[in-house]
Amino acid sequence: MTLRSKTLLTVGIVFLALIIILYIISQTLLMRSFARLEEQRTRQNVEQALNALSNDLLTLKSLTSDWASWDDTYAFVEDVNQDYIQTNLVDDTFTELRLNLMLFVNSSGQMVHGKAFDLQNEEEMTVPESLLSYLPPGGLLVSHSDPESIVRGIILLPENPMLIVSAPILTSEDEGPVRGALILGRYLDSSEIERLSGQTRLPLTIYRYDRSPAPGDFQTLVPFLSEEIPVLIRPLGKQSVAGYALMRDIYDKPVLLMRVDMPRDIYAQGQDTLAYFILSLLAVGAVLGVTALLFLDRQVLSRLTRLSRGVSSIGTSGDLSVRVPISGKDELSKLGVALNVMVETLERSSNMLKRKNELLDAQTKDLQSKAEELTAQRREVEKANQRKSEFMANMSHELRSPLNVIIGFAELMIDELSGKIDQEQKQCLNDILNSGQHLLSLVNDVLDLSRIESGKVELKSGKVALERLIASLTRTVMPILSPRKQSLDVDVESCLPLVYADEGNLAQVLLNLVDNASKFTPDEGKLKVEAVRVGDWCRVSVIDNGIGIKKEDQERIFEPFIRLEEPLVRERGGTGLGLTVVKQLIEKHGGRVWVESEYGRGSQFNFTLPLTNGDFRNPGEPGSEKEDTDC
Ligand code: ADP
């Protein structure tokens, strides 16, 4: 989802939520106040209708008082004179006063005269029987002990409810004693209700409490109406609302229910207002929303899109000389500036890298040509070395024959086989012999070394029993050790397998090392040859307690012609090639040579050789089968 559609969605959702919340709030608040207004007006109307009825009763009351406090009536209730009847109780009186009933009751509670009148047909009618039940002796309507007491209210007669007033009969001066009661009545019939309706301009309906079936709303509303809640308001639907009031009779019994209907114009107005409000809210919201979106798009989204397009075009083209477009002076423009700075830095580093790469390429080419040159030189050197070794080998070989002749003749002459010589001549001949022998050993060593270096020495490797080889070596070196009174110990690990080596070469290595150990150990020194197994290898050590070698010399003594500056070394002589030959031969076998030594205390020269695989028997040596089985 793009940032633009996310923003659109967010603004849309916020806008919608706002409209819904506003709608709910306004619906609740606005419609509640409109409903309250409607209720108030309906209540006023109900009260107006009730007032009209009460006014009706008040008029009837003052009428009754007028008639009751009159000397003629005062006399009439005593004598019931016909004159009073003919003058006053005529039909016109009933029509004019809109009366349906006039009853005269004397002080003993007996009705002395009564007339009922039908106002519709304008004719006299019999006093309704049902009325008599309201006039028991001593009843509310008939007995007035107090001249002030007037009873007014409603009674429910089977045919119609009736507005009724009973006043005490007094003199014209409102004086007693009370001679009975005058009761005037007016039916609350349809014409009277119509009159009241017209007067109040309200559609009135009156239900009887005792009639069944009573209208539905009547049944449900009665329980809610009481002294405290005399008026109830109920909407009848979308079109009209009704106000209800309970009316009680003279005994305070609920007998009638008045209903005032009203159109719901206030409510409808409320609905309209709400609809207009929401519509205008929608319109304003839409305008604001679109404006906000346009603003956001102009100020943020389109600029962001331009930035992102700029960055990705740099990414895809790889052209670091391009810059992203910048507009305005805010965080986005700062971001653009920062991006451009970054691209600039990248451009600089990439240029630098390019230059370095070029430099490296040039150097690599240079190095390559130098390496080729070196390889060529190395080949040349190798060839030269080869030629040198060949030359040395030839030279040594050519030197040995005349040397042997010189040595041989020197010996002959010393032994006086060629004639008598004096002491001085003998000494000279001995010097010739010694120098000749030294030269011969030097030539021999040079010959060995050059043969090894030129690769002419071919190893004739086979299985060699070290124990036997060392035993024969012991015998060989005895003539060297004896004059120096040096001892030689041999310690070969039992069950040491045969080593894989060229026996002749190995004998020469051992001889060189034991010869050195003897040479560089003072007289009566102790020498030892040791052989142990180390994994798949055999380590042979030649140990002495001689002059030892300084740490810094321990590496270089394996180089050719190196002889250390020690008195014993000078005295005992040597060529400086023995250890070089040892190192070359052992390394040809795949082994390694090293020295461990403490200056002044002795040295231990070690070398390693590969062991054969669990083979103990020395071929052709009797008795070795036994050893084989022991191990
Ligand atoms: P050289 O013919 O002199 O023995 P080597 O190559 O065998 O020549 O030895 C080189 C030098 O190493 C010797 O001259 C000596 O100084 C030193 N060296 C060799 N073996 C021993 C040893 N066992 N003890 C002390 N020094 C030794």
C-alpha cells in the first residue's frame, strides 16, 4: 500500500468516525431537547384542557352558589311552592345555563324536588335512577353541616359522566341554618367535550374508567398515573403524541382518563434540523477533507514521491553525479539535502575507490611481471646451483685420486718403506698426512653434500632395525671414544617397530652426530643414543654432556661451513658440513632435525624417521621371530 493511499484511508476513517460521533452526539442531545420541548408543550395542552374543565366546574359552582344562597330557594325547600317551580325551574333555565340536573334536598336528606333535562332534545326527562345511589342520607352531596361547604366534582353515571356541584341552601345573605342542599349537574357528554375541545382548540377524548373494553393505551397508562404524576406523555407514532391525565370523582376515585392528541411537529422539526446539520457537516467535512488531502499531497506526499523517485533512479542507474530535487524549507527539504550530501560522499568515495583500483591494477601488473622475472631468475639460479653441484661433485672426485696418492705416499714414507728419514722429515710428513686427510674428509663431505643437493642421491629405503644399526655404530666409534675415555649408552625402546629408511644414509647420519657429540665433549664425557616411539614416528636422540650450544646459534649450525667460535671446536677440527649433510638426508626421508641444548652443559640432537606398520622383525636376522611374538 502506498503512503498516498494510507494517508487517504486514514483521513477517510478519521472523517467518517468524526461524522458518526457527531451524529450520535447531536442525535442524542438535539433530539432529547426536542423531545423535552414536545413533552412540555403536550403537558401544557393537557393542563389547558384540565383547566378548561375545572373552569367549567367553577362556573357551575358559582351558579349553584347563586341559586342556593337565595331566600326563594331557602323558602322553596321548606314549602315546595309551585310558584318557584313555574317561575324558576322552567326549560329555558336549563337550556340557558346548560344544566342537565337540578335537585333540591332538604335538611333531613330527602329530595323535595328534582328535574332532569335533555339538552339535546330540549325536553324534560326523568331523574336518572343511578344518581340516587350518590344521594344516601348523610352522604357527601346531601348533607352540608357547614354553610361554607360546597362539593363539586365528577360522578360517573352509567349513561355519561357528570359535572356536579352541591351547595348548602342558605338565605340571600348567606346565612343559615342550612336548609339542605342544592345539586346542579351537567353531563360531560360528547357535545360538552366538543365544546371544551372548541374552546381550547385541542382534540380531546375522554375515556371511562369502568367501561370495557377500554382503549389499549388506557390500560397500560393507568398504573403510571398517580397523585405525583398526574400527566403522562406518550408518542403515538411518528405523526402524533398524546398527553394523558387521570380524572377523579368526588370520592377521589379515578374514573376518567383525558387524552389530548397533538401532531409531532416539534419532533419533525428536530429531525429536519438534525438532517440539515448532518448534511452540512458532511459537506463541510468533505470540503475540509479534500482541502487537507490536497494540502498534504502538495506539501508532503508528492515531494516524498519525488525524493523517492530521485533516490531509486540514482540506485538503478548507478549515476552518482545525479542529485535529488529539493523544494521548500522544512524537514523534507533537509532530508533531500542530507540525501544529496550522502550521494556526494558516495560519489567521492567511489571515485577514490576507482583511482585506488586503477593503482592496484597497475601494481598487480607490475608485481606479476616482477614475479615472472623472479621465477626466471630462480630457474637460472637453480640451473647455476645444479651446475655448481655437478662441478663440485666432479671436482671432488677429481681431487680425491691425487689426494689418496699424496696420503698413501706420505704413509709409505713415514713407515720408512722408501728409506730412512730423520725426525724433522717425519714431522713434516705427518703434517702432510694430517692436512691431506683433513682435505680428503672435506672433499668427501663436499662431494656428499653436492651429490645430495644435485639430487643424485637416490634413497634405497627399506625396513631397518635401529637396535642392530646402533650396535654396529657403537663398534665403529669405539676407536674414537676410547682415547678420549668417553662412554656411550644405548637406550632403544623395547618393541620399537622397524624404521623405514636408507640404511647407509642412516648410518652416516648417526655417525656424524655421535662423532660431533664426542668431538665437542671433553675427555671422560658421557654420550648416549636413544630411540623412542612417538605416534607413527621414531625419534632418535644423540645426547652428550659437552660444551653445549648458545640459543642464538642453534639454528645456523645446520647451514654449510658454520663452525662455532669455541676452543674445543678449534682444537678438534671439522669441516662445518656434517650437520648440513644430516639435515639434508633426514629431510629426504621425510623427517625433521632439531637441537636442544644448554650452553656449557651439553646438547641433544634429535631426528625423526617414519616407522613401519607394526613390523619388528629384521629380515634375515635369526631369533627375531621371538621378539616379534613378545611384542
Ligand atoms: P664439524 O665438521 O665442525 O663438526 P658440523 O656441521 O658437524 O661441522 O658442526 C657444525 C658446528 O656445530 C660445529 O663446528 C660445532 O661448533 C657445532 N656442534 C656440532 N655438534 C655439536 C655438539 N654435539 N656439541 C657442541 N657443538 C656442536
